[in-house]
Amino acid sequence: MICPVSKTTRNRLLALACLLAFLALGALFYVNWVVQRPFAVILFLADNLTVSSLTPARHYAGGADHRLEIEKFPHLAVLSSHANDFAVADSASAAVPFARGSKANNGSLAPARPGAPWLLELARKSGRATGLVSNASITDAAAAAFYADTPDPLDYPLIARQLLESFRADVFLGGGAADFLPVASGGRRTDERDLLSEAVKSGVDVVRSEPELEALPSWRAPKTVGLFSMGNLHFADELIGGAGQPDLASLVRQAIRLLQYNPRGYLLVVDAGLAGKSAAQNEGERTLREILALDQAVADALRYAGKDALVVVAGKRSVGGLRLNGFPFRNDKGAAILGINPQGVPSITWSTGPESGTHTGTQGPVSNEPAASRRAAGIETAEDLLAVGQGPGTEQLSGFRDNTLVFEILREAL
């Protein structure tokens, strides 16, 4: 026999239901209005974002009193960047802390902490659109750390395949088309697969030129892969005369255009990897130009994403050990801070590398950019990296911190 519910009990249950509904609506209001998360979350990663490189880049751009966009951010920290096993991180282990929030061993894309989450996956679970941009190859270790589920950073054919299989980002823009194309099409895949054609057949928008990228409509949300070079994109100084490729700032603007359709916001990761490529070849002026190209891309991101965006610019690793020497005048800029300075000393020197400025003088080979230890390529140096930021949570960028802090700041904001 079922006992009838008394009027008093029924009223109490009704009051409890109303209270629970009120609490649920209050929690929803608090999350969506009181604790409003930033619509745009943008992470810039760069090689050689150190004081020893940023200072000469500033001088090169406009003299001692000049200030770069990066130097105007309200919050600043100095990041340690060691690998899990070595004091100096290589290109793979330098990127994993930003992508997974965990250290990694040198030569590996696998986080040392098992089960470490993917930053892009966390963004996707929160309902955000996601993008990954690089002015190097999109399959290089720095970019691959954000999507490739393999420990080997040199297995480019597998990394390219995993990019299209996992699609951890909605938009991929960069170089590296050779890893997606068979040898017969000018690529370097030996399995004869044309991954780009396969992607098109599965509904992915694949673009190979800047006009094609600009023509993509921003009112819909397809997966997009833009590959504008077989390998790395051109350096900034090569683009001055017009090389038919988008520069880093253009890639960032287009990525924001394609991602901002999402009403729940987006996460964009930008890898400015070419400064490390030029530094490895001891190309001083080119390295400074790449830092300035990063600065321009950051300025454009701030303008297009809006003043309420959360933006972090962080260094990954230091390559080559660049130093600006001597006593340039306060207003010296451009070529005035290059070559041999008035004290008869090379203005730019390196720790290691091939001395790309070497030429034949009256007494034999002379280098305008000598290296303390001459090598086929410059190697990573033990140097802390800079990180600057604006937006919710970036006030934690203060003092000397570990590079995994950046991951935690972004995770809290997603």
C-alpha cells in the first residue's frame, strides 16, 4: 500500500526544488557573468626571447630609447626552461611544458608526467575553437608538441599523419607541406600517400597560398590546413621583396578571423620558430628581424583580438648565444649596430655556430660575427627565457618561475 504524501511534505519538497533551481541559476550566473573568462586566449612561443636578444632587437629597430610592443606588457616573469633530464632543453623538450604542462626529456615529445593533458584538448572541452600557427614547419617539434602523440620528434611522416587524424586544432597554418606529400609530388613521404588530397576528400579546407587563405569564409567552421611552403616559411627579410608567402603577422590575423566565429571563444597558439633557425646559422641581423616580426605579430594580435584578450608571449629556448658588444651611440639603429664597431670589436658575437659572417680579408678569413666555439650549427645555451602577459591570471607572471606556469595560467582561463 502506497502511503499518501502529506501536504506539508509536498510543500517542503516543492520549496527544496525551488531552492536547488535558484542555486543552479545562481551558479550559472556566477560562472558566466561574475567570473567572465576571456573570449580570446593567445599564446606566442618564440626562440631566443631573452634579454640578450631582445635588447639588440630594440636597438636595431629604433635605438636605445625605443620600446617594442612586447616590452609594453604589464606582467613579466623570467622562466627556467630546463628539460626533465638535462639542464638545457632542446627544441622538443622546450615546447612540451607549454603544450602539456609537464617537463620532457631531451629528444622526446612525450611528457615525463604520464597522462599530462593537452592544452588544445582542454580548450576544446571548454567549447573553444582552437588554432595552431607556425612560421616554421608545422611538423617541427615546437608545433608537433601540441598535437603529435609520438615521442619521436623526427618522425615527420607519422607526425603529419597524426595532425590530420587527431585534428587537435581546428586551424593549422604554417610550412611543412613536404611531410604531407609523396615524393612524386615533390614531398618526402615514401608511403606514396597524399595526405592533403585525402584531407580535402574528408571535408578539410586545404589552402596553399595567401590569397586562398584570405578567400576562406569566416562565417562557417570547417577544419582548415594552410601550408605555404614545402619546409619552413621564408625569413622576414626574404619577404620584404615579396616572396608570395604570408608573414607571421598575416597568419595570426587570418587565424583570429577564422576562429572568432565561435561564440564560446578560442585558443590560438603561435610558434615563432625562425629566430632559432637563423641563430643556429649565426645570422645576427636576420635573428633580430625575426624577433621584430614576432613583435609585429603580437601587436596585430592585440589589435584584432581586442583589449580584453588574454595574451602571453613566452620564450622556449635560447640558441647560439647571441651578444651585442661595445658602445653603440644611443640613437644608433639598423646597420649602425652591425659589423665591426668603433672599438674595433665585432658588434655581434656568438657562443657556438658556423660564423656566417665570415669573409676573406687581407690576412685570411675574417668574421664579422665570430663564435667562441665554431661548430656546424649553433646549439642551445643555458639561459632563462622571458614571458610577458596581459589578461586574467597573467599577474602570476612575476619573478623567477618555471615555464610550466604558463600552461597553468592558460588552463585556468579556458
